Amino acid sequence: MTPLGDEWIVGRDHELALLSRLVDALTTGRSGALLMTGGPGAGKSALLEAAARMARRSGVRVLRCRGSEGESGLPFAGLHQLLRPFLDLAEGLPARQRAALLGVFGLDDGTPTVSDPLLTSLGALTLLSDVAEHGPLLLVIDDTHWLDLGTLDVLAFMARRLEGEPVALLLAARDTAVPAQLDRQVDRLTIEPLDPAAAGRLLDHQPRPPAGRARSRVLEQAAGVPLALVELARAVARDPAAAHEDALPLTDRLEAIFAADLPELPPTTRELLLFAAAAESAELPVILSAVGDRATPDDWLPAERAGLVRVDADRVRFRHPLIRSAVYRAATYTERHTAHRALADVLVGDPDRRAWHHAAAASGVDEEAARELDDSAARAQRRGGYAAAATALERAARLSPDPTVRAGRLVRAATMAMYAGHPRWVGELSAQVATLTDEPALLAEASLRAGWALAVTTRFAGSLGFLLPVAEAAVDEEPVLTLDALATATTPAYNSGAPEHREKILRIAERVPPQEDEIGRLWALAGCDPVRNRARALAMFARAWTDPLAEPGARPELDLPLARMVVLGGTAWVLDETAEAIRLLGAAMDHLRRSPTSGANATVAQALALALYESGSWTEARAALDEAYGLAAEGGLENVVVGAPVLRATLLALRGDTEEARAAVQRAVHGIDLPNCRSLQVRTHYALGAAALAEGDHAAAYDRFRAVYTRQPEPEPLHFHASDYYLADLVAAAVRTGRVEDARLVLDTTRRRLAEGETSARLTAIVHRADALLAEPDDAERHFTAALADPAGDRWPFERAQVRLDYAEWLRRRRRAVEARPLLAAALEVFERLGTRPWTDRTRAELRAAGVTPASPPAGSADSLAELTPQQLQIARLAAAGLTNREIGERIFLSPRTVGFHLYRIFPKLGITSRAQLRDALPEPGD
């Protein structure tokens, strides 16, 4: 999301960077020409406006014109728009050029002249060159596809001759109507639809953003088109009930774009289009069978010529989902129902689609149609299609005559929507249950789902307000339900960090007698107090997972083991069993990626990213973060939408990209109430503190690290778990800024608090490092060696390298340089591998001071990997494993051609020339 003036342009950072480079080049006297192409509503005009604002801020004069369909037959109408502000300067042109140029506008002196297109074009170029002597010019031209031919010829002429002129040409045209004159003359930038994450962010910036199922419907039908996203959000805001219809309502603007050609089509063609829209499939035989002998394949031709559909062999596709919506909504109620009934009659062998068409043709409630959808939902769940199952159950509920049956189907729909990772949808479905039934079991389950829906946002108190009453009410009669509620409640309680919630969870957990499945109690104990409950939680953890990791396959039987994997992976992470967390969460992600609906991946991917980051697998962590963020933005999982960029900012800061790190944090936490999200607040402080540390600003770093503890006489951690991992960094900054006594107060209080439980090897090393930095000279070495004593510390390489660097500096200051050298060499290897430039530079300086000339950095293993995008890294690893382009494409949902294109870009980045070299060029995951 990029701020420009009072506007925000979402998801176009790459495009804006290219435009910025075009403007920057212009300010240094270099010319350029760029043609942006894209479908209607793609945002081309917004990008042109952004470029114009950039230019004006840089002192560049902007000339504009816009093509008009009504003026496309008027010779040189567009050129007149463009040059009109400076036509009075044409008097300075050479006579023949002046006469030719003014003559096409009817502004000559009446002397008879022969029209000369070359002179006209040259006159226009000369005039602009003269104007540019007083400052560079940017020519901004919109709707180029509607410009008259004369103007297009002049623009093409100029585009070929701009070199050496401080003039740049920026044009926009429909991707299906690029003028032939410019097709090969100008560099092209294709404006693609927004990716799901950016589309979700754009919806969130609307005055009344859609939520729940309406949000999913808007995202689906808009297909990444910015104008469609804005207009459909507006339409749903005006009529929320429309979100449940088969096609969302189109606003007048969308109707004008996507339905303009419909009235001109023959009736039979319109009927075919309606059946295709109602079918929502591309199967031509099905559509033709349903229509019957009223139509033939030739009746598709008018729709193809109008660009509405494309027919290939036995398939028909609408050019855009909104064309389908326009066709469907243009039909009458009776016409739509007739189409659905006919389609249901021919889909005898496809019970899922038949059920949907029966439902669409139903008038009012219809239990038979509801049962068909219920059965379809069960089949979808077995395939892992949770969103499809939720959609079918929600529709079945609306068709159910019995309110209690309707409530039950809504609860099941909420459960499927939860697995699909759509919290707002879950909240909507759960809220309806209380209006339909007094059944305690249904109400309790609805509260669990509502609590989960809020838990993955940042409304943690609201989530716990649903979950804890259910847990407490069920503790005597339904202990399994209590543990389920507590397990769900532990996550928002952890993220909130408020002690009263955690204490209540632990009190309720102690009242529950032992159960066959203790996984909920395990997460409650570990997630609410991982230090005091460490020993007990580790023992339970060892007993909880005795089965091997499940193989992909049967569902719904996999759902429970998968859920156990996720909970145990989170437990392992909070207990600093990092390698086990990566194993469990990685296996869970492998299964979730194979599901047709992957929205639930977001929270798991973020947890995996945290574990990978702590283990030093930073490139893999970045890939997991990108995956988590994209899925979360699409589904509305606010906690991940904020948390993933904060962790990404931390990686940027540690690698020395401090300005971008701060900007990323600012974007991430904008509008978030951080004091109510203490885990995020602590991680935000660390990201900004790391940025300050990377710049050598130890005072600013100390202020950030100190903020993760309270200012009480006995400082408490801002977050009961996250804060203590930054204790040593706080002390290190304090030593460099003369705030030792304040840091000692924090350290002493923390040590006493941690002594009430059992610390992990990681936390133990952190406390010893802090002790060493504050200790008297005679006592410091004992703590340094203790911090390095446990071999398990190598599981957290960055933290271990920091200890080695601190210890080596301490040794060198005491003239023990020989002992410092191996510590520095080991630290340097880690810092170089991770790409932490500030720490690498500091370690290299220490090595030189210790009498060692460090070798040049290895030929960029970390740098070359850092150049790869997460998707490129994934493709490279799959190719290195021996998968073909087709197999890779099937795995990550790309075409083989696109995979080949990425490999073509990957090879030079890795310094290789063939696929066979990939295995040696890539380090093992986790190295």
C-alpha cells in the first residue's frame, strides 16, 4: 500500500516503482516511453494520476489528453488536447512544420497547403522540444485505444524519436485494443489484477468494507479488478442481502463496462449466455443439452465477436466473472429459474452440481433440496474443500423449514468456514444460531466458533467473552467441551498477554478431571505460562504425539490428527522446542497446501515462520511469511495481517534495511490498538529496536527494548512470554548508553521471576548473556561460558552468534585475542550466512583488531538466495528435487511455461547455467 497525496494505491508497488524511475530519469534529462495495458477497471487511470503527481512534485510539467470514443473519428482531436496549452508557441516553428501542424487543427493562415503527415509529426515533436527547454515534460495519455488515427501516428513517430529530449511519454490502453501504431514502438507494462492479499486490503479501505461471506463473494467475482472491488463493495453496502444471491448486483459503472453489449445480441445468443452464466461451468455440451434444439453452436458467434466469451472445442469461458454476473442479472426471475431447472435435469451424473441447481430453482424453503446440499457438503469436506462445504451448508440452512435443523446446519457451516480460514464468515454464521434455537449444545458450539472468529483478529477480549463462559459452564457436565473451549481461548489469551485471562484459563483447566485426550489442557498450560508449567507440559507433550505424522489422504479422519499437529506445533514453539515445532507445523502446512481450500494455512504459516526465524532459516521464514500474509489478507485474519509484516520488518532490520523496516512496521500497525495486543506490541518494539541497533543508535535501541518491560519498581514483562527473549539485547544497549543500573533492575527482577519455574536452554543462555554483560570482570567469563555451554543453543544460531561476539569482544579487551579468534570466526560464519550486514561488519572489525584478516565473503550464498523471491526459491527447490516443470506447476498452481520463465530468471541469480547445478547451488533447508 503506497501513499500518494491524499490517496492510497494498493498492491501496485512494482508499477509505482517503474513510474517513479521514469519520472526520476526525466528529471536528469533522459527520455522514456511506457504503455500500460490492462482490462477495464484495472487501475490504469489511477496509476497515470499517480505518475502525474510524482512528476509535479519533481518539478516536471505534465501535459495530458484522453481518448474518447465519440471523438475517435475526428482527425487529430487527441493531439489538439495535448498541445493546446502551447499552440501559441508554434509561431517559432519552421514555416513548413508550423503550417502542417496548425493546418490539421484548422488554425493556419488560409494559405493552401498539401497535408504532410511527416511534417505534422515533426512539428509536434519540435514544439514539445522547444517547450522542454524550460523544463522536462511528461505526456500522460489515457484511453489511448480511443484516440484518432492521426494522433496515434504522431505519438508513434515521437516515441521513436524521443532520445535526447527531456520528454517522456506515458500511455494507457485496454489490453484487448492496443493500437497497432504503438504495439511494438513502446515498452509495455501489463497491469495485472490485484493479488488476493492486495484485493483484501483494498476492500478494507472502503467506507463500509464487506465482511464474512460477502467479502469472499466480492473477492471472487471482482477477480482482482480494483474498480470492481470498489463498486461491488458499494453495492453490497447498499443491499447486504444481495450477498446471498447467485450473482452480486452490479452498479451502473460496472453495468456500463461489462454489460454494454448484451442488448445488441440475438435472443438465442442471450439465452445461451444465460445458461452458461447459470451453469458457472465451462462445459459446452452441458449447456447445449440444457438449452435443447433451440440453439446451435453457431449461435455463440455474436457473443464471441463482442468479446464476451471464448469458445474452444467443448469449453466456453466468460472473459471476466463480472460479465457472467451481468448476463445473469439481466435475465428475469423466471428465465433464471427455468435455466437452473433445465441444468439440473441434464446433470444426473453430477450430484453436487445437480444439488446446487435444484436449490437455485427452489421457491421458499425446501427440505429435499437442503438435504441434497447437505450431502454435497459432506462430499466436499471429505475432499478437503471446507469453503465449498460451508457454502453448501449455509445455503442448505436457508432452505431448511425446521429452525433447529437450520441452526444445526449453520453451526456446521461455521465449523467448515473456520477450517477454511474465514473468520468474519464464521462470525456471521454463528451469530444467526441464537436467533433460531435454545438448544444448549448448539448455542455452546456457536459460541466456540464465534470466539475463534474473533481470536484471529485483534479483538481478543471479545473472543474470550464468548469462550470462557462456555468453558466454565461445561466443566462439570461436558469436560471435553471445556478443554476444547480452553484450547481455543488460549491463543487470544496469549496474544492479548493480559494476566487475568490466562489465570482464569488455568483455574478452569485445573477443575477438569483427566481425559483421554489432553491436547487442550496441554496447550492451555504451555500457552498461558510456559515457564512455570514447562516440566509438566513437556511430559504431556511426549505422551500426546505417539502416532507418526499422518499421510495425505482420507478425510475427514485427517482433520483431528491435523488439528493435533497444529496444536502440538504451537506448543513446541512456545516451549522453545523449535526443531520439533518446525517438523510439526511444516507437516501440517504440507497437508493444508494440498487442500482445495487453503485459507486456514495463514495462522499455521505464521507460526511456522516464527519458528523458522528463530532457528536461523530466514529465507524459508520469509517465504512462509509471504504465504501467511497473502492468505490472511484474503480471509480477514487481522492478527496475521499485522504480525507477518512485523516479523518481515524484523528480518529487514537485522539485515540492515532499516528504512524499509520502519516503513513496514508503520504500515502494519496503522490503526491497531497495540496495548490490547501485547505480543504484537513487544515484537513491534523489537523490530524498531533492531533497526536502531543496526544503525548504531544504541540509545534509541535501548528505549525500544526497555519498553518491553514496565516502569514499576519491580519491572514486569509487557508480555509474559515474548518480552524475556529481548532481555540480553536490552542489557547490551544499556551498557553502551550508561543505563546499567536500570538494566540491572530489570535483569534481577526477571531472574527472580524465572526462578519460579523452569527455563528452556534458549532462555537460560539469554539470561546468562545478560548477566555476563553486567557482571564484574571477575564474574563475567563464568556467565559467558555458561551461555555457550549447552550444545542445544546452536538451535538458535543468531542468538548464539551474538553471545560469541560479546564474549570475543570481552576477551580481546583483556588482551586474549588468540582465544577470541575462534569465537569471532564462528560468529562471522552465522552472520554472513544470515546476511546480517551490521553484525557482519562489526565482527569483521573485531577480527582485524584481533590480528586476523577475514577472508572475503563467500560468493554470495546468502546474497544470491536473498535475490530470489519466495516463489522462485520454492520453484528452485522443487526443480532441484527432480520435479519437471509440469509437476512443479501442478504443485504450486502455475503453468509449465511460467515455471520455465521463473527458472530462466533463477539461474543467473544463482550463478548457474543448468538445472543439474541447482542441487549444489542451494543450501539444505534450515542451513
